[in-house]
Amino acid sequence: MSSTAVFDKTRENIFDELSNRWEKIIEGDHTMPLDELMEASDIKGKIVVDIGAGTGILLESGFEAEPRKWIALDLSSKMLAILQEKYADKIKSNLLEIIHGDVHHIPLKSNSVDRVLCHNAYPHFQDPNKAIKEIYRILKPEGLFIINHYSGREHINRIHSQSPNPVLSKDMLDDAGTVCEKLTQVGFNIKEAIDVEEKYRIIACKEEL
């Protein structure tokens, strides 16, 4: 398991503590149309980075979509240990790489990946501007960054605001317009922006060099 020296230690500890019951917490998420997300992300034959991969909610649908390689990155080593056990065969066949890392300091080369998926994780970025710059850096020209939630922003923010954890209770999801502005300032071109009651999705493309 690869690692990097720089972490958001606060959220790392929070999600480590949640890891043993995470599958129960996200139980309802398994009904979400993740195949639709993979189709929208066009990942066949692509190198994909899964930001905030957790215990691997995206992986079953992800591998069915036939990526060239899937890189699961998360702050929580305990969540990644669960993912690693579940998908040991994919690791052995070099289809899956696990990185214990922080989105603000991604230990990958510049211009090295085709897709970055961020499902249910963007509100937890400690410094969104810095994270977006890192994601832009690792993407190849014409690569896509996809932020996705199968709930509306108001619902997500209501759930987060009710968290007993004082850090998570402040992890709010900005409206799509605000996020798109951050993305375009870095150099992304917005391909899609949806901010409605049942879905929040932004697809941004790195401009060709």
C-alpha cells in the first residue's frame, strides 16, 4: 500500500473510527444507479482515480465498466484495508492500486490519469481550491473530473449539519455554480453541471495543453 507524508489528520482519524460500521452507514447507497455514473464518466480503457474510495462502493460497477486501471485513494487506512481484502484478486492482477493518501497532495505523476471520480467526497475536502489544483495536475489533457452525489445539495448539507462530529457538521457542499467557478479558474472546462433535488453532478474537462 503506497503512502504520502501529508494528510488531513483530523478527517483521517474520523473516518478510521467509522470504518468498522461504514458498510452499515452506506447500506442504502448500494441501491444508487452507479452503472449510470460509470457510463457518464466513460471509463472503459481508462486509468481512473477514485477519490475518497472508502471501502469500495464504486468498485463493483467500476470494474464492470472495464477500466484499464482503478486507483483507490483514501485518507483512512482502515477503510482501505477493508477494500483491499474485498478486492485482493484485482490487486493481484494489477487492475487495482490502493493509495493511502490525501487529495491535497496526491502521490501520482502529473498528466498521468484519465478520470478522477469523486463520489460523496467533495464536501470533505479541507481546502477545495488546493485539491482541485492537484486533481488538475494529475489528469491528462482532455481528462475528466467528475463530482457526483445521488442526493441534492440541500439534503446532503442537512445530513452533514446534523452530524454529532463538529468537523463533519461543517463539511458543506457548495452550489454547483460556486464549484464550477473554482474549476474554471484552474483551467477546467465545464461539460455538465446538475444541481437538483435528486442529483448533484459536475463533469469538468482539463483543457488540452
